[in-house]
Amino acid sequence: MGVGNSIPIAWSGVTEELPVDYTAILVSGVENKEPANTLAAVNVAIHPDAQRAGLSQRILNELKSLAAKKGYQRMVIPVRPSFKKDYPLAEFDRYIRWTREDGAPFDPWIRTHWKLGGKIVKPIPKAYPVRGTVSDWEEWTQMKFPESGSYIVKGALQPIFINREEDYGHYDDPNVWIVYEIQGE
């Protein structure tokens, strides 16, 4: 009903030295030249039929427990905010800091991490870049793009850009780094 994927990485703890996108996270884990000290949780996914049952929290706690068992100092996770798709024109850097009246983060996925001790560290503007031809984008989105410009696409966290003259479209899926300090077991 749910899955959590992770990879150990070496990270200094300096915010500016976090990987710049998903590819860099995976390369960092595979090509580690230093001993790993951080668990990068790269995916937590829950089947739609099992959402809102607390499975994401259980998976995150298991990943934190794994990090502690390995003696890692931190767990980091690139988080794709779940409600941002409903606010595609809101600036990402501002959206991730929106709060509710009670002071908790506005976005439920960010709020889940916050409740479990995660801290927002910084945005990842191009966490998952997607490039393709105009016809690729028309097939992927089931939309037509009659002229060059920005378009709002269902499910995208921000507008995509289409360039008809040069036959390409691009979208940079933003995420936000959340960091957990791990206490040893």
C-alpha cells in the first residue's frame, strides 16, 4: 500500500552543498567517495486507496529509524508539496512557507514532515526537469499548445513553457529540502 525509497549519501550539513536535483542525489549516493552520514529519502508513495491512514508517517518514521540504526546524523528528503498543484501561479519559495492560523505549514505534505520534526531548509527549483518536443507535451498532457508561451497544466506545480518555433517544451518540477536531525538509537 506504500513504499519508501532511500539512498545513503555523504553530506557536510551545509545547506548550499545539498544536491541540486534528483539525478545529483542518486549520483551522490552511487559515487560516494566519503563514508555516508546522511540518508536521502528520495520517494515516499502511498496508493490512493490507502491515503489518509497514517502510512506516510509510518514510512517516514521507519526511514528515520533506518538512518539511526546506520548511525547517520541526518535524513534529508526532497518534498513535492501536495497542494501546490492547486496554486500553480504562487511563487514556490513563498508557497512552501505559507502557514495556517495555528502556525503549522499550510501544505499537508510539508505539515506531515513538520509534525515529525523535519525542517524546511531550502527550495529545489529544478528538482525534476522535464524536457520534450511540442508534440511530446501535447501527448503527455492531452492539450494543444497553439503558440509559444507559458501554460498551466493539470498536476504541474508551476506553468510549463512551450517554444513552438524551436519545437520544445520544458517544465522544472520544484521541490523543497526537508532535513531531519537523527538521534542515535
